[in-house]
Amino acid sequence: MTDSATETDDKPGSAEFTRSIRKLSIQADTVDDAFEDAPGTAVLLCRDSSSRKWGPKWLNQVSMQATVPSDPSNALELVRSTTPDVVFIEALLVGGNGEPIYKALLDAADISSKIIVLCNGSREISAALGAGAFDVACKPYEWQAISHRARIAMRLKTSQGSLAASNEALSEAIELANNARETLRSQQSFEPVTGLPNKSKFIDLLRRGMRAMDRDQGSLAVIVVGFTRFRLVIEAMGQEQADRILTEIGQSLGECLRNT
């Protein structure tokens, strides 16, 4: 136990705590910025010439830049590499296994784009919705209306991403608060340099020991170490060297107690 402690504003770990708080603040600002009305991206996978012509034009009217690949058969690789907000894909496009390509896009765990399926009739609409498509459109395609629905899909995707980021930031904040609580509890009970109990902790341990001694009819050994005059070492050798010596003393005393 030490009978004095040097109080400073720069507690051990306080700098790291401050950096963590600033990091969380930056993350929160990033989450808020994600809700701003930013431009979006889309990929149009179809062979319909009218859609390839008018789709990008109307999407551009709602601030969405559309990519129209010449060969839509490699849809999975394209979507993975470009990570668009929204994917338009014809229901008639099928892969090598004979299954609609949009199903492969929906089943891919690493693809978060909203999938809108371009259908020819009610059967394709039912199949697409049953597979989990975000939305469908049926011929004749009204790209003015479809583009606005795509914008809604993009905003939903952004909101979901922001919610996930908020949850992650909240988890980090809770962990940081728990760590800070433990650090504060330790600082209130132990000397920051030596790691030995401070005065209040020593008195608490002494009371517990005396109660245990009375209860178990045992004995109690008490070691009190005073470092009040250690300020002379600080003046002679400097704070850094003094802290190093105090740390070694604390470790040695702790080891002695554990081996007793």
C-alpha cells in the first residue's frame, strides 16, 4: 500500500482513451454523412434494345449512373467487381445450369446490391418475388417510373449500410465504456505506477482481512509501504526513472506476497 499518489491529468491509458473517443466520433460523422442524397450506381443486364437505350437516360435523371455491359452473361463477376447500388436484370437471362441468373445474384452472400428483375409476364413476376427480388418491372417498361423506384432501392441500401455501421459503432462504444469503467475502478483502488493498493483500497482489504480472521480464528499479516519520501528520488533522478523504480518495487512486493 502506498500512502501518497501523484495526481496528474495524464493518467496511464488516458491518451488511448481519448484517441478511441475521437475515432468513434469520426465513425458517427461518417454514418450521418451516408444519409445524404449522394449519387448512385446501377448495372443494367438485359438484351432488350429499348431498355439499353432508355434505361440509362432515365436513371441519369435521378442521379444514378448506369453501366450497360455488352455481354450480360458474366453478371456475377461484373456485379462483384463494380458493387452497384441497384442491379436491373432480365428474368429471361439464364446461366449455364439453366437457372435464371438473377437467382444466383440473390443467393450470393457477398452481393448487397438491390436486385430489380425485368419480367415479361405474371409467371416471371411471381418467380422473381418468390426468389427474394427487391422489386420487379413488367413490359412495357416505364423507365421514368422504374428509375424512381431504383432511387428508393438505393436509399434503402444506404440506410441499411448506415444502420449496420451505427450498430458496429455502438458495440465499440459499449466496449470502450466497459474498458473505461474497469480502468477507472482500478485507478480508484490501485496506485497507477506500482500497481499496489492505495490507501482506501488498503483499508478495505484490511477490514476484510480482520473479519476473515475473526470468522476463521486465523491470523493476519499487514505490510504497509510508504513512498512519501520517494519525491527525493524523483528530484534526483527524474520522473521517468523514478516511475521505473516504483514499478520494479511494486512487482517485487507483489511477487513476495504471492510466494508467502
